[in-house]
Amino acid sequence: MILLIRHCTPNINYGRCHFADAVERIKAYNFTQDICLDEITSLKSQIDIVLGNDNFDILTSSSPRTIKTAQFLFHKKTEQIIISDAFVEFDLRVFHVPILKAKFKTWMLISRIMWALGLLKTDKSFSQERLRAKNGADLLIKRSQRKSIALVSHGLLNYFIEKNLKKSGYKRAEKIGLGCFSITKLQFDKQ
């Protein structure tokens, strides 16, 4: 079994802002440890059912919001969690539109679209990041042959990892979520 878990919602300002403020909010989003842990608490009974009695190897990206989510969800110390840069979110940068004032989530959406279209340059292209997600899925498949795996990571990366897992014969068994936080349970379909 493989669990793809998205981090809890960062507590930052999601209101309307101009480009310069959006750039600062991206930094805050990336580095904050102030997250909505009550998203996990509110789903406790559903989470207990999804997790069952399985003992998981827990992997997480090196992002503070994912590490804190993993620690709270699994009641583990950092040294019991495998932290890897292989599972960091796709590069978040803001598309430069100096006259636009929009909600922060709109800035993120516009920037993602422009990046996917190749109009926003980052350290890695959209195709390079999709390949990284495929490699991450391959790693999870290999590790899950020994033990159930829980990956605490990010929305877009998890989306592409799930697509690759499905191509490799995994099926979504269950999904729960609240705010940014979600758990997607995937199991290998032997058919």
C-alpha cells in the first residue's frame, strides 16, 4: 500500500496582493512551519480507518510544512522520518505581471499555467519535474514491496506521482481531505 499525503494548509495571507507581495508570500508559503494542524484533528476518525494497523515507512519532502505534517500525523520525531529533496514541490515562482492585483491563490494558478506552457522559466522545466515525479513513483513502488509507504509531500507532485502509480497498476482505494491536507490510499491491482 502507498499513501500520498499532502501537507496541511500554511497559515499565510491569501488575500489580494500585487506581484512584489506575491513573491514574498511564496517565500512564506515555502518556509512556514505555521500550518493548520486542525485539518488532521478534524479528520482523526477517518484517518484512523485509512491508516488501519499498518506500520509505514514515512518519507517526506524537506519542506518545513511537510515535515511538521508528518510529525503530527504519525506522532514521530524527525529522525524517524526519511526526509528527501526528491519529493520537494515543483518550483514555485510568480509570473511577473506588475499591474495585476489578485488573490494569492490566483497568482499561484497563473504562475503554474505559465510555467507549464514554458512562459515562466525556473530551475527545472515542466517535463523535467514530471520525470522527477515518475522517478519518485518508481522509488515508492520499489520500497512498498517490503513495507507500506506513506509519502508526505505536495499537491502537484503527488498528482503526478499518482498518475504514474496508476500506469504501473495501482488503483486509488480511498481519498480523504480537508483544506490542503489530504490522504490518497493506493493499492496494487492484481488483475
